[in-house]
Amino acid sequence: MRVVIVGGGPGGYEAALVAADLGAEVTIVNDEGLGGHCVLWDCVPSKTLLTSAQAFNTLETAPSLGVHFEGMPGQEVPRYEVDLPTIMRRVRDLALAQSEDISKRVLAAGVRVVLGRGRVVGPNTVEVRPSGDGGGREVERLEGDAILLATGSDPRRMDTAPTDGEVILSSKDVYKLREVPEHLVVVGAGATGAEYATAFLRFGARVTFVVSRDRILPTQDEDAAMVIEDVFERRGLETVKNARAAEVERVGDRGVVHLEDGRKIEGSHVLLTIGQVPQTNGLGLEEMGVQTNERGALVVDGVSRTTVPSIYAAGDVTAKLMLASVAAMQGRIAMWHLLGQAVAPLRWDAVAATIFTDPQIATVGLSEQRAAETGIEVEVDTLPLAGNSRAKMSNRPDGFVKLLARPGSGTIAGGAVVASYASDLIAPISEACYNRLTASQLSQAFQIYPSFAGSIQECARRLAVRVQGSYRY
Ligand SMILES: Cc1cc2nc3c(=O)[nH]c(=O)nc-3n(C[C@H](O)[C@H](O)[C@H](O)COP(=O)(O)OP(=O)(O)OC[C@H]3O[C@@H](n4cnc5c(N)ncnc54)[C@H](O)[C@@H]3O)c2cc1C
């Protein structure tokens, strides 16, 4: 089997590794370093930036733990200096190193990597135009028994809000900043906006969050969003709610957001985080009869097949759930299916995700809101972290553990964790959700004392008693 993969992000390179493992001859066509936007612009850079911001947790809590900094005993938050050029250099170096590591893994697996832009010119043919100057290479035609499209997404743009990379920024432009903005206006209340707001607030910027609804993170667990709103408020973030941006303009060296209701918000910089658009431009899909939906995303079935049998698609270009882990799983499933492995459709009811605010919000499976909207019956238990001994020791009491179980069986249907390292703490709940364990089973597994994870066990135990009447199997 020959497989041609267009796009080298997690949807593409994880699929390539699986296909190569299974003996296929694999070529990846990618127009930048392997790892794609995920590694070079989105997940890795933003989380590296946020790691620098996390250093403030230590600074902030140190005095209350009895550790004072020279010359400033008792001060709540010690004086600090943010060296943004160093932070941004680290972000860039780390992203490039990660991309390099992925390239090594993929090449070692025997995959051919072609630098250029791919276009589908037949159900089994991809034409590649060399990127940049192309090093004198000709347009190349690649034949495959199957093609996988994993071309990702790009930041959504507004005609009335042209980004200039200096004052009016997209998420990709953030890394050009060399000084902490004096006043950053973030437009868009989703995960990306909340993460950048977290980082720049910690770096000392004045941050205003412009959100079109009556709360931030409107698609997230409401209790979790409330914790973050509360923390943001304590740290001085201003939120302008029910505010829809109509236009953003640059006036001199400042940015002005004009709201639909006539209000104006001015800042030294404006960051647009208004969503992502599937990247299908120039792929030649219409000619090929590959169906797209109203969002411009490729329509796929449970095993990542498009409407053309030899063409599969994975990742953001399918706009299912725009997450690296989902892209990777869709890509692997496509290859398992193509190469005759036993394969089951992706379990959308068990996907885990994190918003890397501070504290973080990690969720898996069914949410309380979704259960209410769809009429799925669930029992819910929520345990605030304030009572957790580890949280008290660390002076990090914000957050909670929430578990959802089906009445009768007690099967874990979903959960949410709001805590400093919620992205890691969600793991046992994710396992329980995926393997359909009961609250009782989750409560029997050992956790460390004292630990944040202890709250998961405690919450599961309370839920088991309520739903199953006991905490035996
Ligand atoms: C700021 C930000 C932070 C994020 N953080 C997280 C996070 O922490 N965790 C998480 O799970 N998700 C995160 N996401 C989402 C995540 O980045 C995406 O879901 C993920 O990158 C999707 O992977 P992909 O393989 O579909 O596409 P990408 O990673 O976008 O890779 C696609 C690649 O294909 C290339 N390409 C496009 N067209 C062509 C063509 N015609 N020919 C050749 N190459 C082409 C692109 O240039 C790109 O390199 C974040 C998103 C943003 C915007």
C-alpha cells in the first residue's frame, strides 16, 4: 500500500507512523516543519509561553508559605521583571526542537517527507508545488492507493479587523511581541483567548477580555468558567460582556475595538481569538467531489473516510473537535481502517480536553450542560479543592473535581477538574470514562495521600454511595 499524506501536523504525522509500522510506503507532503501548526504555532508555543507565566504561581504563593525574597519581606507578590525576548526565544527554540524530534522519528520509520504544497489532482494523485524557492525542484506528482488530508486550520479573520502583526494580532502574531503590551484587548471568549489572557495578565499587562456572551468560556462547564472568571477578576482582568466586535482599527500606534452597540475599547494591542477555519484552500477538492459542510470542513465518517473512497481526512480540516489528540486519533483510525486492522469509530463521548488557564480546566466525556440539553440522565457530584490537604499545603485552593455518573449502573459518563495541573489530573477520569468504569471502581483505585488526585477518589466514593448505594463493585 502506498499512502500520500497532505499535512504534517498531529493528524498527518501520527497517521504516517501507524501506516509505516503496518508496512505501508508513506509520503508526507508538508509546507513547513513537521508537527504542523500544532507544534510550530499553536499548542507547543502557547503552552511554553504559559509555563513562563506559571512561574508566578511560585512567586505569588512563596511569601504565604514563609519564603520571602531579599529586600522585600512580607510583600504579597515580589517585584519581578519579564524578559519577553528570552521567553519568545525559548518558545521558538522549543517548538523547532520538537518539530525536529518528530522529523527524526518519522524519517527513522522510513517515511518520505516532501516539502511543498499538495493539491489533489485525482482520487489517487497529489501534485506537489515546492515551497519557497523550492531549491530548483520541479512540480512532483505522487501516486497513492489512498490519500489522507490533514491540512489543519487557520485563525478566523474578519474583513473589518485586518491584522497587521504589530498592533492588531492573530494568535500566530503573539510570538512577534518583544515587549509586554501595556494594555492587551483580547477579542473572543474561547480557550485560546483565555489562555493568552492568563499569560499576559501574569506578565503584568493590563488585559481586557471582550466576550460576546454573558460569561467567558461559554461552551465550557459553567462552574469551571465561574472559577476562572473569579480568578481573572482577582488578578485585575477586566471583562466586557455581551459585547460583539464589529470592527477593529489601528489608530496611530494603538488599536480600537468598535462594538456593535457603539461602545469603543482602546488598547495598546488587540488580539483576535475568534476561532479557527478549516484549511481547504487550493486543495482541489471541488473538482474531486470531496464533500464539505457549511463550515467548509471535510465531511468524514466514523473511520475518517471522505465522500471519495480513496481519500481520508483527519484533524482540524474536519472541524469535528479541534484538538491535537483528536487529530492524531482520527489519523490513526484512518490508517488502521485502510490497512485492514480491527478498528472502531472514534469515541466522541470520551474525548478529554484542557484549557490551560491558571488554574486549568480539564474535561472529559459528557458535560452537565450537554446532559441537560440532551435529556441524558446523570448524577453529578462536585467536590471543591478547598478541603483537599494538598491544595491547602500548596495554597492553591481554587478549583474542584466534578464527576458525572449514569443512575443505576454508576458508570462514569464524564468529569471536570479545575486545578493547577488539571491536564494531568483528568487522566484517571478519562480512563474511567473510556473503559466505562463505575464510580465505585474509580473510588477503589489507590491514589496518593496527600494529593490533588485524592479529591477524584473522594468524589467518586461519594458518587458511588449515592448512585450505586455502596462503594463495592
Ligand atoms: C493558539 C492555539 C493553541 C492550541 N493549543 C492546543 C492544545 O494545547 N492542545 C490541543 O489538543 N489542541 C490545541 N490547539 C488545537 C490544535 O493546534 C489543533 O487541533 C491541531 O493542530 C490540529 O492538527 P492537524 O494535524 O489537523 O493540523 P495542523 O497542526 O494545523 O497541521 C497541518 C499542517 O498542514 C500544512 N498544510 C496545510 N495545507 C497544506 C497543503 N496544501 N500542502 C502541504 N501542507 C499543508 C499546514 O501548514 C500545517 O503545517 C490549539 C490551537 C490554537 C490556535
